[in-house]
Amino acid sequence: MTKSPETVRAFVAIEIPESAKSFLEEIWSDLKRVGADVKWVRLNGIHLTLKFLGETPRDGIPVFERDLGPVFGACRPFEIRISRMGAFPNLMRPRVIWAGLEDPSGLLAPLAQQVEEVFSLHGFKKEKRPFSPHLTLGRVRSDKGRYDLVEAVRGKMDIVGPSIFVEQAVLFQSILRPAGAEYRALCRFPLGTS
């Protein structure tokens, strides 16, 4: 679907609190010093994506709000924790550098699956890969500095960060700008309201 005034680039995500961003900033700074060819994310916009929609009809937003509200409302608030670091597809050929998330409650993956189901009813393709909760820190652009980057990530693989209390999810609009994407909340979905 091409971009037009009638569409928005959208995704559903969980926001990350400042305490977690501060923790990630230390890691991000260490990795950045390696000098590898990586496009690092802006930490003020970091989030846990549950479902990326891409270009979406603007008039579908109220329908998504209606259908997602009960899904999030039926899920009680829960905690996740920053835990581990790694790369997709793997550490030897990194394309995406990420910080992982641990979910002791076991509620996050089923919640993401229910969000997937809602959007499949609206014609969106289901994600084929299993849900892997992570926070993207950067995208590798070339092999420049790759060895040093891999070693730096390997040295941080066992990180354990702060807990994140999940009380709501957000349907965001992503506005692409030369300096990076800007995110605007379209709808907020409190957890545990049903």
C-alpha cells in the first residue's frame, strides 16, 4: 500500500519507562564506541513492538481501537525485565542488535498472539516467526567493525536490567523524518479494565 493522506504508518507497542531507557543508554553508548557501521535507534523512541502494521487506512483506526480495547482490557498488568543481548539473525552475521525481554508472568506472548489475531481478522498477514520480545538498539549497515561489534555484544550477553511494569499498550503512528522516525500515540489501551 502506498503512502497517502488517507493512510498512516502504524504499529502497536508497549512504551518503555525512563529507568529502562537510562539502563539501555549505558549499553548503547558502550556499543557505539566500537565504531561499527550501525544505525543506532534514538533511545527516546524505543518501544516493544507487538505488531507492525505498515501503511494503514486512517479510517480503520477507530475500528482497531474498538477491537483491541477488550483484548488489552482482559489482560492484567504484568512485569517484564530487560535480560540478555543478541543479534538477528545471529551473532556471527548481525543485522539487528537487540536487548531481550524476560516475561516471568507468561502473559506477554499470549497477548501478542491475540493482537495478531485481531489484525488477521482485518486482513493483515500473520507474522510467521514466533514472537520474540526484544528492544531494537541498532541496525547493522555493513561489515565495517563487525568483529569488534560482535565481541562487544558478546561481552554484554548476560545483562539483567530493570523491570518494566506493563499497564498499557499504544497504537502509534510512525512519521518518517530525516533525523529518524517520530512516534505519535493514536490510541492508548489500559490493561486490566475488563
